[in-house]
Amino acid sequence: MPIIGIIASSKPSTPFNPSSIANLKLWLDASDTATISLSGNAVTQWNDKSGNGFNVTQSTSAQRPSSGINTINSKNVLTFGGDDVLQAASGADWTFLHNATGSTVFAVAIDDNTVDFEYSIFADSVGSSERGCALRIALDGANPRTLSPFVSTGGGSGTLVSLISGGTFTAGTAFYTSGIWDNSNATLANRSLWRQNGGTQFGANAQDDSPTASNPARALCIGNNTNSGSYAYTGKIAEILLYSGVLTGTDVTNVNSYLSAKWGI
């Protein structure tokens, strides 16, 4: 009698989804072109995939980024030309970024800025004079491009919750970054900790102001620090993920692995 072999089979693993981690507040994904509304190639609205409906928009045609022009790893990205910005509807939705609970941030981008300055990938504050935060790329002469995120209580000089500078970024090269704003951490150096392309963590914050629960200066802006400010970002923005609270190391690693595989970085 012939022996019938039984071959075991297994279902393919389910792809990682950032929304599987609790407290996802904003998920902007340019590779999902169904989330992007256009007028020609100009972006009028970029829809939030987190389920919270925190869509970002731009009604002024001269300030709209472009879609369908550039890619990273053959996936669509938004192209920001230096005057472009998309903005959310309400400042109250972004308090979680700078309050005592803290937050965890991920972004995928390409920096094409050429003039020495600090350029915001996203922000709801311009600096220490305004309550809020920003994720910025800083250019300073012959020095390497660095990441320069901050959290501010808005009281002017000396009222920063955190400010760090680190990483080494190359113009025109895609990168992903992840960071935690642990705003009430009593160990100041641990209030702002970041990674570039999943590498060694950097930070060394020395700012010591206490976080505030009040609303930020404005609703979150993508590609600038205001809806018409001078910190406009030149480059490409592919994906942004914002979580309320400080994620575990395992969760951060899982999101970083997802971004690395997806965007080929």
C-alpha cells in the first residue's frame, strides 16, 4: 500500500501594521495614494490613516506640496518645495506631543535644504517663544546636517523641556528617524532620545523646564513650523507616525523594521 505523505502548511505571517500598537494618533503615508487629494499634482489634503481623522490640508495653491513626482523605493512621496505646508485643523489635538505623558515619533524623509537654517519636518511651535514642539533638520555651515528636535513650554529663553542635536544626514538621501519625547523624565538626558535608520540612540538633553498640558501655539504643520513661516522644508516626506506615550523598546524596533523594509532604507 502506498504511503501518503502529509505536508504541513502554514499561513503566511500577517504584515506589520502600525495601528496594531495602541495610542497611534497620526499616520500619514504617501505610498497610499488613496489618502491624497490632488489638484493636478498639488496636494490639497493628506488623510490620516490612524482612524482619528486628523487630516492635513492646504487651501492656498502656492503652498501645496506635490505628489506623483518623486519616489523612495518605488513608492510615492510628497515633494515640498520650500514654501509648502499642510496643516491640521485644531491645536488641541496635538497637546500629547509636549505634555507630561510624552510621545513617540517616526518619520521617513529626504532632506534637500541648501541654506543654513533649521527646517521642520513637522511642528506646532517655532521655538522657545511658543508652546509646542518640532522635528527639525539643522544645517550649520560645514558641519554635518543633524536632527534638532525640541519641546517648549513657550515662556521664552530657558523654557525648553528638551532640545538635542545628533545624527549625520546626507542631502538627497532617504532616511527614517524615530524618537521619544519623555517630557517628564527626571533624568534630563533621557527626555529626548532618537535613532537614525535604526542605529545607535543619541540624545544628551540638558533642558529642564517642566512640561505643560496647555494647547500648542497652533495646529500641527507638516513641512513647516507655521502655515506661512520661514522654516519651510525642502525635500520629500514619505511617512509620519505619531503615538501618544513612550513606546516600549520592542514597539519602537517593530515600527523601525516596518519602515526600513517598506522604504528600502
